[in-house]
Amino acid sequence: MSLSGSVVVTKELAQLPALPNTDITPQAAATLEQRIAVAVQQIDSVDDLLEWQRRAEALSVYLKDKEAAPYLWGAQRRIEARVGEVLGPGREAMLRGKKDPSLTTEGLNKDERSDFRQIADLVHRGLLRYDDDAEDSPWRSSRRALLLGEGNGMAVHYASDTPEWYTPPEIIERVVATLGAIDLDPCSNTGTPNVPAKRHFTEADDGLAHPWTGRVYMNPPYGDAIGRWVTKLRDEFTAGRTKAAVALVPARTDTAWFAALRDCTLCLIRGRLRFSASQAGAPFPSVAAYFGTDASRFAQSFSDVGDIWRRV
């Protein structure tokens, strides 16, 4: 649905005052931010979304009442998150091929597209909610502050292209100690691999579409698709193609996908992991799950970072 074709979106977003009329109160800006949070979810045109993002950005700079600025920052971040959702992996490929006229995105460079997709990943992982209107909401910060997690604990493993969010070296060391070597990383970052595996599947390779053979280390995307990755690892191990494996995932014991790990040996990692250069710990606990026949070796390798558990 395009901006011009949506009565709801036009009604809500058209309340953004035109420059140089920048006399908007904090209360009005807060209301507008929340209306935008609802309205943008009905838009699937990147160009239309960017029109409003840039208008909100300009307003936040020239506001007479600077106390209203954070709410317009929130409006920008919510719009950017929606852009990131629209620019998923499949549509990103369409953008490069210029096969979809709704994705012309004039003026949106590669870094901006990466930023917007990272913010969308935070939404997909439940770390940000469109309906969050708390006074200290992380939405109400600069784009860089949000992505770096300055003061909000959000900076954690949400961009496969960003080295700061790679698996911490101390976890990789323990995986290698457990498995002896890593034959396959099916969820590898692009560029120079962070995991010292013999083979790597990047996002472009679509690791879910291939068999996983040998010794596997999996640190999957933490969005809505995580269940497919965990189920894939379990099925590959059950089929005998994966000989042994370690998976690093959020300790979300209330989810359906976590049940696929119920027969694994688990390390409930103490505290919150810091993904590489992140200054803040992850906003969720983590667990390492072992598939294999040498649970004692896994326990020996991981016991210093967390308690080892088996289902009885």
C-alpha cells in the first residue's frame, strides 16, 4: 500500500507541520510519534516511507521547542525500521536488479539500507516494539546511538555484516575445544569469516537449502526465522549428516522452537554475553546447546562459563 493510497496514513502523517512552521509541542509530537508507529506498518513503498522520514528529520532539527525533538527522533527510527522490514533479503536483491519500481529509493545508500535493516532486526527479535511509548524508550535516540546500544542495551548480534556483533572469541574457543574442529558454519557473516570453519554458508548461500555435514557450529539469525534454523540442525543431526554440533541461541525457554533442544546437553551461560566489541551485554540470556555423543567433552569445555544441564 502506498502512502498516497492510504487514507489512514495520509490522515496521520499529514499532521507533520511543513517547514518553516516548526511550532509543535512535546505533547503533540508524542502523539504524532505513536500514530506514525501504527501508520507506517501499512506502507510498503520505500520511497513513500523515506519522504516522511526526511520530513521528520528536518523538523527535529528546526523545532522551536527542543523538548519535542526526541519524539520526532522516535518517529524517524520507527519509519526506518519499517524501511528495513520492506528491504528484506529478497527485496534487497530486487532493489539491486531494479526490477521493482517501488524500490527506486533515490538517495538511500548501502550504509543507510544496512542501518535500517538492523533496526528492523531489533523489532523482529522483540528488542524493540512499535507500541513502546515509555518515557525513556530507545526509539527516541539518534540512529547511531540506537544501533550502538548507548545506554539501552540494544547493541547485540543483529547484523551479519557488522563485525561488532560476531560470536565472542571465548565462545568460539570453547566450540573448537568441544568439536575438535568446525567443518561448517551455516550462518556465516559476509566478508572475512568470523568462525574458523572449513566451509561457510552466508545469507546469499541460503544455508537452510543445503545439507549440513560433519561438525557444525550454528549461531543463527535471532529473528522470526530462528526456529527453522534450530529445527534444521536437529533434523540434520538426527539424519546422521551432522556428526556433532554446538548452537548458540537466546535462552528463550518459553518458545516452541526451544523444544527442539530438549535432548541436548545445555550450558546455561552465566550473565549476559558481550558480542565482540559491544559495550553492553546482551538484553537476554544465552545458552549453548550440544548435539553429539561426547557430552563430557562439551561440559569440560563450557563448564567455566555456565552450568551444564541435561533433561531427566
